[in-house]
Amino acid sequence: MAKILVIDDDVIVRETIAQILEDRGHRVLSAEDGKRGVAAFRAERPDLVVTDIIMPEQEGIETITEIRALAPQARIIAISGGGRIGNTDFLKIARHLGACDVVAKPFDPDDLASRIDRCLAGR
């Protein structure tokens, strides 16, 4: 199966996503913020990245931008519970930056898994 990097500052969300993916046979790497996530991406070159948007140290938009600069064809799914802050819709921005899909928190595990499968398949 695929090697997937999960970047989220919330340990419960990170472990939940990891469990969903491991149950489906994927190898999971994890990072608690964007800086560590980009470093893990450089070292491991995963098949897919699932990244939160609102995080300390380095938020998800900057993380997506850095990963896309390293690997323009990188497959990325952005997740966020922040929705809109002021007039900014972060998931829409993530999609514009090349995320293959976006998911709002809370998410349904089966829905997340099917979105991951579609991204891995290149759809």
C-alpha cells in the first residue's frame, strides 16, 4: 500500500487518521507541525500528505506551498476544523494551491479513506 504522511498538531486527530490508514494497510508517518512535516516529506517522499491547516510553528498553507515547491506533483489532502476565520476560507486556498482534496473536521472515517484512495489513484 501507500506511504502517507499525516501532519496535525492535535495528537488525537493525528492518531485517529493514522489508525484509519493503518487499518487499510498503509504505512503512516506523522508530524505535529508543518516544519516537521516538510522535513519528513524531504526525508521520506511519501505517496500522499494529509495536512491540517491551522497549526502552530508552521501552518498548513505554508506547508502545502513548501511541499509543492519540493515536488510539484505531490498529492496532498488538506483538513481543517477552522473553516473560515474572518474572510479567509483556508480549505479553498488549499485547493487553489494544488491540494487534490479538502476535508472539513469533524470528518467521517470512511469518507476520508475514500478521498485518500481517490487521491492515490490520481483522481
